[in-house]
Amino acid sequence: MSHETVYAIASGKGGVGKTTTTVNLGTALAEAGERVAIVDADLGMANLAGFVSLSPDSTTLHDVLSGGASIDDATYRITENIVAVPSGTSLDEYADTSPEGLRDVVAELRDQFDYVFLDVGAGVSHETVLPLGLADAVVLVSTPEPAAVHDSKKTLELTERAGGEIAGLVLTRTRPDSDVSYDEIATRLETPLLGTVPEDPAARESVYAGTPLVVYRPDGPAATAYRRLAADLAGIDVAETAADATAEDDGDQSTDDSDRTDDTDPESGTGVSTADTTATDDESDGREAAHDDVSSAITEAESDS
């Protein structure tokens, strides 16, 4: 699957860990040296604005889609090798957007980055369906809960209507002692099971620590699952990099903990601690996110859905 570089991360319903999956897949690949862009393709209910501590006049994807800015203007560096393109939170700005402009956005980012992840909104609308057809492949995220699985079937149908391709299913919050067959769920949905991400208390802890799970606790069960999934999607070996990150994280833990901020989003685990900031002034994307106010919006969006 290494020829696929643009992935839409989608779910039938909110609150299943879609944004968490997006961020940790992107971070795992960025740690492996790949250049990654994460795009908030949920134009109506923006999730990633907390990434960059947006001010009222900050440039977002809404400005790009309304013709008022370039994609570079709306690109914010999170940490080494990874950037975010957030959508705005103003309904007035949303009303001025033209979702069709996503085609040009995706095409431009495809040329600039090794991997592009589109965090797609749940539900049925034009801006929700459009990214499903623009991506090289769609990663469907669900929990094993019947309601989530049922809604996943709708997303599969929407992807087919949009002319998109399904890469497969990722089941989050799984349990080793469950009597539910995860393979059977994938079979019922007629799509491959890409992987399962076990329930892991470190996932929420990592968010409050302001650090992606694959960085916060790289040897934990959920982080290991995300790294394995990233490796499978990209066709590369990220395990070696993860092991190095573990050693570095353990070595820096005593000093980094005191520097981390807690103003972060409890769902996505996308925050990057101030101690991890490695931006330089001559980066092509030009700006760096404010790390002391990372991803609070994502938590509310996913946990309240």
C-alpha cells in the first residue's frame, strides 16, 4: 500500500477515536522521517483548531476555500516533519467556503508532503463525502459497539458513491477478553481489518500531558498498535524509530514532565510538549503552533459526540 499517500480517516459516528487515529498515524510516520500533513477536512465542525492556538484573525482552511489565502498561509508546524491545516470555527466563515476547493488543496499538499491525512467529519453532507473520493484510500475507524459498526456501513456506502477506495477498518478500544470477533465485524462490513487498537489508559493520559500517544508511551499497547498500522499503511519499518524514541523519552522524562503544559485536548493526544519543540525559522511552512494550548477543541468534538 506504499503507493498510497493521501488517506481520508473517516468514521460513521463521532467519538470513536478518529482524530486520535489520524494524529498518531501521522506522528508515527513523522518520527520515521516522513513529511506529514494533517488536514481538518471537517469544515462544519472543526476539530484541529486547538492544534495551533488560533487567534480570531488566524488563517485557516476556510480562508483558503473562500479564495482569501493560500494553503501555505493556513499551514502550521506542529513539530519536526509534521504540520496541521486547521479549519475555522466561525459559522460565517464556513458559509463562505467552497468545499470543491479541497481538490486543489489535496493536490498541492500531495506535492509537498510524503503523506497527507484528511480528518473527515462524521455524518452525511457534501463536504463530508468529498474527501472520501479525493483520497487515495479511506481508513474507516470504529469501535466494536453495534451502533458504531452500523454507522460504519453508511460510510462505506458513501465512499463507494464518491468513487473512493476503502483501505480497510481500524477498530479502536478493543479488549483482549472480549467475546466479540473483530475479524467477524470486518467480514460483515466486507472490508479488510487493518488492525485493532486496544483500550489503553495511557491514551487519555497522553492528551493531558500534551503529547501524542506514540511519543508519550511508545511501548504501550495502543501506541504499538498505531505504529504497526502506520508501518503497514506506508510499507516502511517504523519499529526501529519507535525504539529509539522510547530510549529518548525515558532519558528525558525527568526534565520534560515539569515543562509540559496541561491545556490540551483529552481525545486526540495530538499535543506536543514545549520541551519537544524543534522548529527553525527557515522552515518552508514558516510558522509553528503554540504548544501551550494544543488540541483542546479535539477533545470536546470527539468526547461529546
